[in-house]
Amino acid sequence: MAVERMLTTTVGRLAALGSHGRRPRTLLALLAMTLLLVACTSQTSGTSNRPVESTSEEAATSTSVTTDAPKPSFVGISTRLVADDARFLLVAQQTLIARCMEERGFLYIIPEIPEDPFDQPDRRWTVVVPETAAETGYGLYARLVPPAEGDDPSQGFQNGVSDFEGDMPPGTDTGDPHGDYLNTLSEDEMQAWMAALTGTADHATVVPGEGEGGGDAFIFTDGCVAQVEGALYGDVVALLKTDQLIAQIRGEQSERVASDPRFGEAKREWFRCMSAEGFDVETFGGGYDLAQSGYEELPLEEARVFEIEIATIDAACAKDSGVNRVFRELLAEADEHMEEEYVGELLGLQELQEQAVLRAKELLADG
């Protein structure tokens, strides 16, 4: 449900960049990425706002009733659906957006959605990906060097900026179907396409944040994204409040992890390890920053060797300190706590999303 509002934010940023003379080259990659995100709001910290608590008898008594029935295997805190239903809803949302865009005279290419779009890599705290550090470092070299002839052009960077066409002539193959289409449009046509998709600020519905640090949640109601969400879920204000609820839960989860002494000790051990190897970094991104500076000061191939060296040490320190393992364990504990703390609210969210699945089936059947 909040996927499309994340898409709204992403495309809005692309529109802003377009106004400065750069046009999006691989929008599809960004759209596909935002599809996999299940909540978006500007809210950054928790409040006591609990807007979608179920009023059902089951929710009211669930904290005191013990049952041996197995719990459904939901995708996560913010997606209270089993994987098959969650994927169906993603596909349905995109199909309905494409229909809406066609009605408005625009082409919208449905991003390819993996069979299991919620199958994500293990969560980690470190910037470095330990499994690939020895081969690709932090990934800087691949991003800074233009793709070789025959490679996928959508994977390359230009002047250190990813996913933008730079001075590519209109009609150039970008390696991305959506990018290819947008690359045929003028700036005015592209802005019109984005407005049709995401709506405009003049038609914003905003739910103000509550409490200290509570951010606003918003949607532009004249876009196809909002039209589809309204058709699937009904009241968009209620949806925005669920975004704020999820942001609150995520904020509380992060606070629990960050304040746990086990996590603090694992981080300190990582810093000690890096220092012992000659890298007195001040943040977990310190190795990345050093590697990046190498590309500013050294010949390209020497900088690449330097990047691999730092990233390999970074990965070894992550393993020795156990910081990523501890991080994952604490996140799992925090997930369990939030499931118990917000049982009523999450049941309400589940009911809302299950109704959206049923509504999506009706809308798709109606053609």
C-alpha cells in the first residue's frame, strides 16, 4: 500500500533532477526497487499514535488468549500477508496503474517482479558486503568506470552519478524499457508523464505527524498511484496513518537495537579491529570513505587495489566482531517484541491488506 507513495517520492526527486537538465535514464530500476519497500513516510520517530487498531473481539482478547494454532508466515511487520498474496497485490497494483496511465494517454511499463520479491539478503550493519568484498570491494570501481562494450548500459555510472543518462541522445538504448520510453520524451512530456503517475503538489492530502519527531505523511490524489490506492484500500487518510504507524514501529525497533549493550560491544570490537589493521575510522562508513578518497588521489587501478584491501579488512573485522550477526539477532528480537506490543494494530493492518487483495481480484476481473 505505501509502496506507491515511496514511488511518488522517488519520481518526484527524478523530476527535480530533470529540471536541472538531467533526465532519468533507468527509472525502471528505481520503480522496481520501490516496489519491494512496504512502507514509506516522512515520520522518523515513534509517538503514541495507533490509528489502525482492530476493533474485532479477537484483537481485544489476543493478548490474554493462548492458542496452539500456528501463526501465518507473513512477509513482515508492514506487510501482513503471506508471500503469494503479497506478490499478487504488487502485480495487481502495477497492472491497475498501467491501465490508469493508458486511460490518460501515457505508456506505463510494468516492472518485472521477481517470483519472490521479498526474498532479501541478510540484514547487516556494515557498509561492506562481506560475501563480495574480496572481489568487488565496496562496489566503487564498478560504479565509477563506464560499462564495457556489450555490457548492460543501465549498470554503469556517469561522472559518479548512477541511473541518469547524462548527454545520451534521445532514442539511445538505455538498457531499461522504461528508460528507453522516457528517453523519447521532451522535458515537458516527461513532466506530464510524472504528473499523471504520481500527481501534483496542488492536490496533496497530508496527515500531520504527532508528537516529537512525528513526520507528515502525504499523497498526491490526482495521480494514478493515488487513484489505484483509493480503489484498493478506500480511505487514503487511513492509509497514510498506517504509514505513520509503521514508521513508529520501525523507529522503536531501531531504538531497541541501538540501545542494546550487546550491539554496543560488537561495534566497539569492530572499531578496535579496524584500528589494529591501521585504519582509525570514526564511523562504520569510514572504510568506504577512505576507498572513495583513493579514487580522487590515486591512479584508477591503484585505487581499485586500495579499495579491495580496505573492504577485505572491513569484512574480516565484521566477521571477527560479530557485529552483523548481533545486529540480525537483535532485529529478530525487536520484531518479536513489536509483534506483541502492537498486536491489535497489526491485526487491523492485516484486515486492511486482505481486503485490498480481494478488491484487487474484483478490479482485475472487471477488466
